[in-house]
Amino acid sequence: MSAEEHKALVRRFFEAQVRGDLRAMKEMMSADFVDHSVLPDQDPGREGYLRLEAEDQASFSDIRRIIEDQVAGGDKVITRLTVSGTHDRGQFVGAAPTGTEMFFTAIVIHRVSGGKIVEEWSESGGLQELTQRRLEQEIRERERVEQELQVARRIQQALLPKALPEPRGWEIAHHYQPAREVGGDFYDFLELPDGRLGLVVGDATGHGVPAALMMANTQSVLRAIAQRGGSEPGRMLAEVNEVLWAYMPPSMFVTCFYSVLDPESGRFRYANAGHNLPFCRQEDLAIELRATGMPLGLMPGMRYEEKEIMLLPGGCILIYSDGLVEAHNPEFEMFGTPRLRSLLTGHVAGPKELTTVLLEDLERFTGESWEQEDDITLVALRRFAS
């Protein structure tokens, strides 16, 4: 074949590409065709080339290839062309359709042998432009998600108590630190009849938005039921469980410690739905407040053991979530309840100082490179010494 015949073959090949005529393209390509400008996951052979062309046709409309210049020498044909098309049909190399028209210049070299195209080399800005658009889309999507998470964080923060209660003769402190923008931990203070105070700390399974939604739902149910009378912790958790069980998604549940404090007498009644055992420190001892009960939302008809302790002047209680005791150091050791008990036993100051001591010790334990794995919530209360 002459140089002009080679050029004519390549022009027919481009025309078949514009029409999306894969059969005609295949007839013009040798069985051992090789594309030397393949994408990372593309087959460099003839079938891979045709599949990519089919993807072009499925992704773009109004495809045009205008030959600007063409030269031939020996068995090679070099073509400079302008390529355009509207990306409005489907994804292409991971980039979603935008409806915009693309223009780019390409240089394509074909080697012809025996009347067939046997090799192709190409260089163009099309893939780079698509990659840039995909990156821009990903950046916009990430920004949108981050904005939505910030809104969700503000909503969640608004659901949490805006001020600490100040019952006479008592001091209360708290710390809330989600592992992500939003978390599954929650705490609450409920004003009950006769000056009593409900204290709640809970943890919805999982992380992020799903856990935050479940946390908000649980907190709303707790508040609603408490308005009807929340002075019996065991009954409160049983009623909350019945409501949550009807709506809880599979494999999700909520642990929750609910307690009622009588500031005048120091009487502290509590029930526990599978939550970490709080500590009570008084008379130089730190003991766990045990009460049996399954997490909320797992199954109906649950009963929750209710217990009571009398807090003496100077006595302190710490309610916490598992993000504290299950934090790991670089050697994969857990912070653990023995360490927490030891810190509580040696602490004699107030709740604010206690939370500061715990967080500082946690920071020393986990190290500077620690990535928080779970939400951390602390609620501490102390009866003033007489």
C-alpha cells in the first residue's frame, strides 16, 4: 500500500470511530493490534480498544474528530486532529457526566501493515481534562459532605445540654469528645419532680452519622418518657427499650446508664442497659456501680435491675463511655478500667479537676500520634464535704 492508501485507511478508521461502528473498526485492525497508550486497567489488544470505544459512545454524544493535518512515511501515519463531544450520557474513567462539551487536540500515530492497523500511539489532553474534572467533582462532593457534617455537628451539639445543672451542695462536670464530626455518645441532665435530677450517659453502636441519628432518637425518647415521671430508673429504661426496639435498625443498639440523684439526701438510684460500669469513689475506695440489663433496642420485654447508693459528703461518681477505657497506646494496650480505678482512688479534688486529670493521663498513655477510635464522654459529680 502507498502512503496515500495508508492515510485513507486511517481516515476511514476515524470516521468509523465517530459513527461508533465497532465492526468496521475491527475489520481495519489486525488481530494482534496493540495500543501503546492504554489506561491503567485497559487491555492493550484489539478487544480492549473496542471496549473503550464502546464506553466512549455510551458516555458522549455529538462525537466529532476533525483531522487538522496528516502525514505518512514508511508504514506510519501521523495525524493531528481536534476531538470534541458532550459528556452527557454516562461515566467515563470514573468521571460522572456533566453535560459540558469537551474540546482537545490529539496526536495519533498508526502503523499499518498488510492493509491493517497493527499499532497505535496517542497523546492528548482529553484524559487529563477528564481526570481534572473528576478531581474537581470529588473535591466538590467532599466539600458538600463536610458542610453537611458540620451542620449535623451543630444540630447534635444543640441537642446536648447547653448548661450544667447546679444542685445545691453538688458540683458537676462533663467532657464530650466525638471521634468524628458527629458521634454516637450522648449525655443529658433531666429536671425531675421534688428537685431530683436525672443523669444519663449513652452510646449508640457504630460511628458517624448512623450512630448520631440513633443517639438523637434515643435522647428524644428518654426526654419524652421522663416528662411522664422519670424517677424510677429501671422502669424508665424498660419503657425506652420498648419504643426503640420497634424502630431500631438490625445490628444496632444503644447502651445507656440512667440515674436519679436526690441532692438533699445524697440518694443515688440507677439502672444500666449494658453500659460501662460507672465508678463511685468515697471513703478512699473506688467501686463499680453494678446493675444488670441488656442494651436498648435488642429485644422487647426487657427488665432492668435498679439499685441505690447513698453518696456521703466528699463522695464522687464518674460515668463514662467506652471510648475512654478502650483507647489504645502505640503498643496496642488498652487504657482499661484498672488504670481508671487507680486514678480515681488517688484523686481527691472536684469533678472538673478529675476530668482534666483523666484526659491528661489518656494523652500521655496514647501518645501524640494517637488517632481517636471512639467517642469519649465523661460526666462526674461530687457532693461537697460538710
